Amino acid sequence: MQALVRRWFRAEIALTLSAALLGLFLLIVPLGYYEWIKALHVIAVIAWMAGMLYLPRLFVYHCEAEAGSKQSETFKVMERRLLRAIINPAMVATWVFGLWLVVEGGFLRSGWLHGKLALVLLLSGVHGLLARCVRDFAADQNRFSQKFYRIINEIPTVLMIGIVILVIVKPF
């Protein structure tokens, strides 16, 4: 129970810091910096996708390592650092800068944006699943096979293709 409370507390701290940083950023950068915000959004998306594509691949290899072995412990460190230092901050930055672009760009009523947001929500759900898998591996309680991780590795790619098509082509 205490572990759950600590996780919620850390989540609250992260959300509070994110909101504070967003507020500070809004005060510092005038609304005329649309292109800079777009560049930061694209950079964050690239970092997020890089992590989302690499983490399941680590899981495939981690499945081969015997629980408690030096190799398994190394994978645990790699997975935790990738998630906490790259994937999580990149996802937060992607959402913050993306929502800023939506508001400033006036895209709230665009059909393509609604489709993109649905796909990004799905991608965020996959992110949550991968975060859960990191916790499971850390506790030596992996529930999935290598085949599962090979399949789940393709989902971010498919979602990314859909998102890029919606943003660039704007079919509706």
C-alpha cells in the first residue's frame, strides 16, 4: 500500500512540476513563437518515439536473461533509465507543446486533429503498458513472452504512421 501511495505522490509532484513549467514557459515565451513551439514539439515526439521503439526491444532481450542474473539486472537499469530519463519527459513535453500548438493554431474544430488526438491517446496507453512492464521486470514478474513484445513493438510505428498522415495530409 505504501508503494502505491509513493507512486501517486510522485505522479502528483510530476504533474505539479509540469504545470508549473508550462506556466513559466507561457510567461516567458510570447504567443508569437509558434514555429519554436512546433520545433520543440517535433523534437519531443522524436525522443518519445525513439524510446517507445527501443523499450520493447529491450524487453525481448530481457526475456532471454535468467531472473536475478547480472544480465537481467543490467536490463532493469537500462529499462528504468530509458523510461524515466527519456520516454516520460518526452511524452510530457509532446503533450504540452502539442496542446499549445492546438490552441495557438486554432485547430480545435479540425477533424484531422480529433483523429490525431485519438491516436496519441492510444500511444499514451501503450506508454502506460510499457511502464507497467518495466515495473514487472524490475520485480522479476514479467507476464509476457518475447513474441508479445515483438508485436507490441510494432504498435507505436503503426500509430506514428497514422499520426503523420493526419498531420501532413489533413484528409478531413
